Amino acid sequence: QGSLSSKKLNLGQILSNPSFEYCNFNIDLNGQGSSLEHLKTKFKGAINQISYNGILYDNTILDGSIMNNLISCKINNQSLENAFIIDATLDLQEEKTSLNAKTDIQKLNFRLNPDDTTSITLTCNGNFNLTGNSLEELDGEIDLEHLKYSTNHEHYPFNHFKITKKATEDNQDIKLISDEFELHISGNYTPDELPTIAQKLIHNIQQKDQLLIDSTILSKNVNVIVKVTENNQVISQFIENLSLESGFFSLNYDIENGNISSNHNIIGLHFKNITAPHIIANIQNERDSSALNFSVSTGGLLQNDSSLFDLFELKGTFKNNVVHFSNLSKKGNNLDIDVESRAIFSKDSIKIHFDQSKVQIEQKSWVLKPVDNPNIVLHDGITEFLYFDFRHADEILFVDASLGDNSSNKANAIISNFKLENINPFIAGFDLRFHGLVNGFIDISNRDGFPIIETNLSVNKFQMDDDTLGDLEIISENATGLAVKVNGNISNGILNQMKIKGDIDFENKKSPLNLRLETQRSSIKPFEKYLAGLMSDVSGYSTTDISITGPLKSPKLDGTMHLDSLRFKMDYLQTNYTADATVKIDYSSFHISDAKIVDRYGQKGSISGDVNHRNFHDFKLDLNINDLENFEIMNTLRSDNNLFYGSAFMDGSANISGPVDDIYIQVNAKSRKGTVIEIPLDDIESDHTLSYVKFVDPKKKANEEQTFKTATGIQMDFNFEITNDAEVKLIFDELLGDKIEASSHGNLRMEINTFGDFNMYGGLTIDKGNYLFTAFDLINKFFIVNPGGTLRWDGNPYNAKINLEAIKREYPIPLPLLAGSLSSKEDSTLFQTAIPADCYLKLEGLLFNPDVTFDLGFPSQTNLNTNTNSTLNTVINRIRLDQEELNRQVFALLVLGTFIPPSFANTSSPELSVGAVNTGINSFSDFASSQINNWLGQLDTRFQLGVDYQTSYQKKAELILSLRRKFLNDRLELSYSTDAAAQGSIPYDISVKYTIGDDGNLKLQGFQKQANDPTIGSITNVRTTGVGLFYRYQFDKFRLRRRKKKISTNP
């Protein structure tokens, strides 16, 4: 029994390990035994301080025991910098020592070696199960869950991280498995020698003196396999801006013979803006050969997701510090590069010679003039490009440059008759195409650490994409000391009269720039492409006067820009606008103070706000559009948006804010007259057998979950107050005209996020409307929509709810309903008078897949007192209790215009079919007229054709054909009709109408028609001709105003 304590015990010196420094501890002991085998002792205390690789660990509590060669200990640290619990047992009973530990590490800070300045924080929980007396014979596994590895600025989470090791007499097998990658190291090697094996491998590759490596190495061979299973977050720690989607890497190293064989397969390698979809690489040498062969092949390279090369191959041999390599790069007929090169490695430099080169750009052969000196030299962190002399016919591009630190940077280029389109294949990923003829020189020298740029350059017919900007000329020359005078202009193009003049004087260290940029009605068309997805059809002119001062890296602008004759289309809304604006420009913003926007109907709004930036990066918008009255904000077709489309006019305001790559548009609006929102509910490829309503199997539903996405990358938040002068159309069948047209009121909110997810919230309440109901290509009836119906949205637009009822009144004879219910023929005469019957169509549930039900109402049967009415009422009640029978009767009313005998009727009478036949024929004529008009509407919407066939046992059959056509922007209307079934001379009617006023209330009409005149006896074929002028005035209320009596002022 006793205690152990120490202050500043130098563990590093005792253990001969520089990672440890000193420690302070205080531990109480209680037990007995004179050797480890017989020791039975409990210990408890704290390591007050211990330092490892520069990290100080405070107040680590120990609580354990040593009994029967078992050492158990619980280690607990809950300090400010660390928080962990380790419960471990060390078993010394067997020949091989075993360690079992359970860890709960909430925060553990450490460094990998004493020289590190970067701290690492580890979080995990897991188990250690290891057996062995040395690293070489160690077996077992380390299994960690929820591992989080953090550096000062980066965090790398892993759900699972497992290390296993198996050792035999002549083989070692180490596996590391995580969420993102797997590492497998196997072979006949000693784990302690892995650093030495890596050093020997590098010497083999570099072919240096093998005597530098310890000749007593025991390891014979090693095989390494790495699998990357998904986008890897660790790789970028070793090579900045590098990532890959998946990969397989293998290395086989025969240590005894020095043979190397390595194969790699990489999918989706990304480095900055360059992507290689697939890479295959191989490295190997042959026995008794000092040459190392390598090859790299790809399926092409992409630049910003656009093809840079269709083929890119690199292969070569490394021998005696010289790499002979060849590169083959192709892109269709635009680019073909074949270069034979060599790189010579020396102690302090790498020299690269291009021995042979063949370059074809746009099927033009270019030659790199050969020289005896190297073309590229790398030394002391500097890269020199020497004597690059490219020529094709009379085109010359000569470049000589040095890049590195500021003091070594310089460049010289001589350009003669060089066509700018030569560079287009190399910038394919930037969505830019240049054209023009370049002549002149550029000389950049370094003077006292400052770049002095002297140039005399011209670009004739400078063109970007399809826009000819003009003829560019720019001259800069060293005036005195560190000053450069600049004079540039563009003329004879859409940027006509753009000028930049002034000087750059580095003597003025705070503000070397002193330039002025001026334009006179230069076109803004070239900037349209940068607004893609937001605007299109952009045109207009810019007049600017801007001074440019400040340092080169952060220039300060100050001046004004006037934009006039602007025209553009908002892509998502498909609305066209014109605008004018004055923009105040300063060092951090573009301030819009006086701007007007006008829609195509001449309605105006005002624009104000700012476009802010940080040194022309991180642009952010904050624009307000106000004073909108009866302003058009939507003009879309079904092809633009398959969820809803139409036209919208509003009073309200809008705000456009956020960074340019994450724009947020918020609109608060109230609808105005002319707003028509159409919601298609049909399948345009339907065979129209049932249009939209399913009353054969109303229980059948589609349960597929759907979401709606737009193609935009813009966030939108539209808040609409819908008034009843706006029209909502639910289109069930566009071709047959099967749709509900209604006016409604309510509030709608529409949201679109940057992923294109579309959500709707709110609801509409129907005020009035009608429904042209079609089904089976037989029914074609107008229903009246009852007020109070609702449409509701709560997120996913495909989950919208509908609760709507429409009514169609028919006047059938009730006699067929009483088949089998009447006792005598005399009773049947009581039911041969037509009665009103209301057909109800009810839509409930999901808007895109509602429950459809039918009902019948009998307004005249509400008070049933007589026995006759009671008999009919009994049958009606029985029908309404049987949904299938109710559907049959509704269908008969809609198709035939009459009731049919119920399915439960016991008898039938031939007299019951008379009304059914007649009304069925009449209903067919209604359908025929509608169907023919739909066909004609696809050719010319101004044609209307009518078919009306009437017959009965009392009258002869009539077949009335009518034709109507409008002319002169629908002002003139010509109507003609005739009885095609008449015998003898065929009568006809003709009418001509002309609308005089723009409001359509005043019209002039002429006509000739057949009429019956009762004053002249039996003569019926009387021709009546006339002309008339009529005026119509529509009003909502009828009120008689009482004229006030004039009060006499006489005494």
C-alpha cells in the first residue's frame, strides 16, 4: 500500500522517444505480490499533465487493477480540450499478449509528429481486439463507428472505419475498410520495414544508387491495392482541388529483384475545371532492365463539362534520368496533337525538349520551329517557356516567358496575322468562341517588382460568339519610370465608340490606375449569354462614363451608365418587357436609381436597388420592382409548363435578391381582369374514350407518388391574391373542349427552389363557372358549377385537393322510371309530363385523380302529397340508394335526354322507348356539332358548324345545317343555315353582323330569313329581309333612382 508521484518526469528521455516530453502523476496503490505473475494490486489516481507531440493532456483519471497477469484500467479525461473514456484489459497470461479495449472518444486532440503545427481532432467510439508481442506478429482488428477526423479547417466524417491484421510466418495481411475507400497491403514483408520499402521503391523508380538503401532488409515482396468507392473527401488533402468518383489502384513490388508492376483504373477524376471521365494507367519494368515503362490513356478530357479532347494518351520510358514520352490528343476534326518529347532530370532542374510535333487546329497544320535548346526549363520554383515559335502559312505566334515569383515573371509575344479562332478548341469549356485577325506584340517586363506592360495590338473584326464587337486597337507604352500610358478603342461594331484612356503609374502605390472608360450607345447583346435561364432576347444600348482608379488587384470604379431601348424576355414567365435605366457605379455596387419597365400593353412599373460585389466577385442582387398596376407577369403555354400555364395581370411588387448563382425572386400580387390560369388534367395522347371522368370503376386510383420539377436554377416565391375577375380553367380533355371554366377568389403561394422543386400552397373558392362535360365521345353537355367549390394546395402540386359540384338540368318524362310500378294504363298518362331533373357531378379528393360521384335532384318533387307523387318518390329514393343504378340513370339523361327503366323494374312497355329514341337523336346532334367544331378549330378557330336533327311522330324530320365565319379581326360575322331535309325548294337563312365600336356594344345587322306570318293564312314560306342597328349595355344592378324635389327658395 502506498503511492507513486512525479513532477516533470522526462518520459522522452526514459523511452528514447522524442514525441513524449514530461509528465506529472499521482497514483495510489493497494495490493500485494513480489512479481508480476503474483501481483494483486489496485491502483487509482491521475496523470495531472502529460505532453505528446506538443499537445498537453490535463487531468487524466486512472482506475484499475493488476491481478493474475491481467491488467485492467479505465482511463477518463474530461478536460476542456479533450473528452474520452477508454476501458482496456491487457492479458499477459498466454504466450502472446492480448489487448481488448472499448473506447468512447468525444474529442481527442493530437499531432502526428513533434514538428507538426496542425492539430487533429478525433471523435469516435469502437473496440480494439489485438493479440501479439510485436507489430510483425500482431493479429486482430480495430472497429470504429462514427469516426470524425478534423483538422483546423476541414472535417471528414466516416460512419464505419475498420482495420484488420493477420500474420503468418511468411505473410502479412493488413486491411483498412471505410465508407469511401479500402486499403489492402499483403505479401512477404515486415511491417516495421514499410517506410524503408517505400524509400527503396522511390530509389528504384528514380534509378539511383541502390547502396543508399539498407542491404539487410528482410522483406521480399509487397502488394498494395486501393479501392475508392465514392467521391473521396481525403484525396483533396494531399492534392488540392483533386477529387475522383471511384478508382482502383494496384502495386506489386518485388523487392529482391526490383521489379515493379502497377495498374490503375480511375472513374471521374476532377481537377479544377478539367474532368477525365475514365483513366487507365500502367507502370512496369522488366527483369534485368533498368527502364521503367508507363502509359496513360483516357476516353477524353472535359473542360467545364464540355469536350476538350475526345482522346488523350501519354506513354513513355524512364531510363538513366531521362523520360522519353509521347502525347496524342484529338478532338474530332478540330484538334489533332502528336508530340514526341524528352525530359532530362538533373540535380536542380528538369529540361523538356519537344523533338517532334504535329499540331492540326481546324484542319490547319501548325509547326513548332525546332531549336537546340530546351523548350521548357523548371528550376528553383520557376518555369521558363523558351523559343515557342508556332507557324502556319503567314500566321505566327511566338512566345517566350518566365513564370514563378514576382521578380522572375516576364513574357514576350509576337503575333502576326493570327486568327483568334485558333484558340477556340482550347477554351471549349468556357462557352466562348472568338474570331478576328490579330497583329502586334505584347511585352511584359518586371521593373522593381512591378509588371510593365507595353503593347501595340490590333484585332480586326473582333467577334465574340455571333456578335461582331468591332475593330480593337490597344496601345500601351512606358512613359517615364514606372508609368505606362494606355490608349484603347473599339470601332465599327456593336461596341462602337468604346474607349479606354489613361495611365498606370506604379510610383503611386496606393492608386496606380488612372483610366477612363467611355461608351456611346454600345450594344449590350454580348452579355445576354450570362443571363441564360433568367432572360433571353436581350437587346439595348449602354452609354457610360466611368473612371477606374485604385490598385490592379482591386480597381475602384466611379461613374454612370445609362441603359436605353432595353428589350428582354423573362424566360420562366415568357413575358416581354422594355426598359430604361440610369445606373450609378462605385467601387462596390451598381446602384439603380431611375428605371422604368414596361410590358407589351404599355403598363409601367419602376425599378430600384443595387447590385453589390466584392472586387467584382460575389455579385449579389437587391432589386425592387414597384408601382405595378394591371401589369403582365405571365404569358405561358402548355409547352412551357405542364402543371399550369396561361396569362396573368397583377397589381403589386416584386423583389429580386441574392447571389447571381442563387437568385431569389419574390412577388406579391393581386390579380386583375384578363388573368386566365389553365391547369391541364388530361393526357394529351388519350384515346378520349372516357375523357377524364371514370364512372365505370370509380374505385380505381393511381397511387404513384409524383413530384413536379422545373428546369430553372432560380428560387421563386409568388404570393397571389386571386380575385373573381380572374378565370381558372381545369382542362380534362383539350381536344374535345372538356373543361371547367370558373371565376374564383383566394390566395395562392408558389415556391420554386434551386433544384427545380415546385410547391404550391393556399386555395381557391369557386364563385361561378361552367363545365363542358364530355365522355365516351357521346356526352357533350354544359354543366353549371355551383358556387362554393374549392381547390386546395399544401405543398406537392400533384397532391392538390378538389371539392367541386356541377349541375345540369334536364326535362325528362318520368314514365320510364315507373316501369313495373303502375297498376293500369290510365296511371301512365299521369307521368308523361316532363319534370325538371338535376344531374349532379361531384369531384372530391386529389385534383389529378379525384373520386367522381353522381347524384340526381328533383326540384318539383320536394313536396310530395299526392299518391301519384308518392309512387314516383318511392322509385326515386330507391334509385338514389343504389349508386350503380343512379349512375345508369344519370348516364341515360346525359346521353339520351331521358330516363330508362330501372334495373329492378319487373315489366316494360313499348311506349317507354318513344321519348328515349327522340331525345337520343336530339342529343346526338348536340354532340355532332361540338365534335365537328373541334375538328374545324384545329384548322381555323373562326369557323363554327352546327348540326340539328329533329323528328317526332307529329312532325316531319328536320336536318338544320348552320355555318358561321368571322372576318376582319372578328368584327364582321357571316351566318348561314338551311334545312337539308326539306322537300322542293330548300329554304335558307342568312345574316351579316358588323361590330362598330371597340367595346362590341354597338352593332349593325342585316338579314334574310324564312318566317311564318299568321296574318296571311296557310302560307308559311315567307321571306323576311331587314336591317337594324342595336346597342347593348351590361350592368350588375337595376335600381330606380327617385328624383329629388327641388326645394323652392321663394318665401
